[in-house]
Amino acid sequence: MGKAQKRTHAFTIVELLIVIVVIGILAAIVIVGYGAVINNANDASIKADLVKFSDVVNLKTLDNQVIPPGGATSSLAGDSTQLPGVQIQPTYGAYDIKINTTNLYYCNGYIGATNEFAFVAKSKSGKIFAYQSQKGISELTGAFTWDYSGICGKVGFVSPFTWSYGYYSDPGYQWYSWTYNGSQTKNLVLNPKGVGSTTGWFSPIVGTVTVTPNVSWNGRTNWYKYVWDGTGASTVRLNLNLSDLTNGATYTSSILVGNNGSSTVTFTMDWSDNNVTTFSVAPNEMKRVYFSSSRSTYDSTFRFLDFNLTSSASTGLLVSDAMVTAGTDQYLYRDGSSPGWTWNGTAYASTSSGAGQK
């Protein structure tokens, strides 16, 4: 009698499907659970921020014997981007920063017969939390308008009241000066917004560049529009004061760019051919690009930031809001006309200083 053949047993299609389904269910549970952990962490950060903010306002109230008023009134008079005398530092990553939204409000006025203040913040989880000076922290639920009147009214304030908001998603604003990281920053660009003459700002060094000042596009005003005529790569330069640069130091530049052409525009930024970095902007796209680099020596030749178009026959690139700061931190754009900032000389013809906001 011959040896019995050893039989092998493979998974059937039904068994494989069962395993796949089980793995999918487990993966879904893990993903949902991880998302819940992240949302809870963001909510906890928001609540901690609100307590921290209230401590700042309470201390200021003790100093001045009056609750700090917001920058604007319920009749819209004043500057809603400011909260005079108050500086806080949010846990930036925990807040909702979606397009066309705000995420932090301050209200001050009367709730009933009591003079109060409140902070209201929107978490990345989508939840909205409020800290009311006489009540503490609560979650705001139900339908209401996410603006100064809806927010302050939801908490209980009635006109007249004052208010400020700390964030708006527009690239030129985002976190306002009273919600910054505590550092003082200098924008080394002499004419950062590109208003008026190009002197001290981008200066064409190739004859194929056409400069059109103060172009409006996609809801944005005061752009500088550079049009290449298709004869080849072209270069413009951002000229900085030599006295503002330290040999061997690293600087970070950022520029708001847009593309109102019909094809992708590709360009580079570099310190006179040092550490070149390439960027691309798709049609109808608007974004801020950052570039960090250093040189061992800054002199009359190497004090320029070069901005190079690297593909021919490209038109429609828009450039504005240039910023150059010491170090590698990526700051939001500010100049001397921004809340809390000052010009170090003539407006739009000098450097500027203020609260560095990341």
C-alpha cells in the first residue's frame, strides 16, 4: 500500500472575503477612534486656551479697573482686528482654519445688568466653545450666525457691545496682532506690498518683464503683475538694505503669488543662484510661498533675492506682499500698515516691525 498523499487546504473565496471584511471593519474602527482622539485633543486645547485668555483679561481688568473693550463696537465703528492692551498666544493647530471662516471672537458688554467679557472659539473638530466671565466654559450648540452679532448675541450680549476677532483665512490677515507668539519681527523688504513705484521692491533686471501695478484679481487688490513675453526665462530682484543683512545668517522670504493665466507657471526663488527652490502655481491658484537660505557673505552683489521665471511663454503670474525675516520661522505677511506694526521710516518705502505671527 503506497504512502498517503498529504493534502493541503487553501482558503476558499468565502473565507477570504470574510477575512477582508473583518480587516476592513477593524481598520474603520481604528480610523474612527484615532479621529476621535485628535478631535478630543483639539477641543481640550481650545478649552485650555479660553481659560488662559480669560486670565489675561482678568489681570488687565485688575490693572485698569475696567474690562478691556474690543476693537470695534456693535455698530461696526472701530477696528475689529485689534484688542487694545491684550496679547495672547493661541494653540494655533487646534483651531478651525478653513477658507472664508473666522475662529476666535472676543466680546465685551452687558449680559443683563452685569458687565462681562467672553471668548468664543471654533475647534478643528467643528465644536464651538465659549468662556463667559461669570459662567466659565460651555459648548455652543444649535443654529446661529458665525459673525460678531451672532456670536456675541449667542453668548448673551445685547447692543451696545464691543468685539474683536483674532483670525480670518485671507492670506493677508489670518491671525491678528493681539494673537501672536510674543516675538518682535522685522520685515526687511522696503516696499513689501508693491504699492506705487517698484523702487526698493521687485526691480526687473531682464528686459522681457512687464510690470503693471495695483492689479485686482480674485478678490485681491494691490497686486503687482509680472508678464513674461515668451522670449525666455526672466528675472526680477528683491533689493534689501545691505545693513539689514548679517553674513552667514539665514533669512526666510515669503511672497503671495497668484496665477490668472491659462497654464501653470513655474518659477524659482534664490539668493543670487544660491540654494534654488522651484515653485509652481496652477491656473486660478493663489498661495503664499516660503523660501529659506543663507550666504556666507552679503555684499553689493549678494544682497538680492532673485525671483526667476523658469519656463517660457508664461503669462498671468501675480506677485504681492513680500516679506523677508531673519531665521527660518515662516511668518504671516505683515508690514507697517498692519495692526500692531509700525514703519521704520516712510510708509511703503522702509522696513517695518511688529508682532511676528506664525
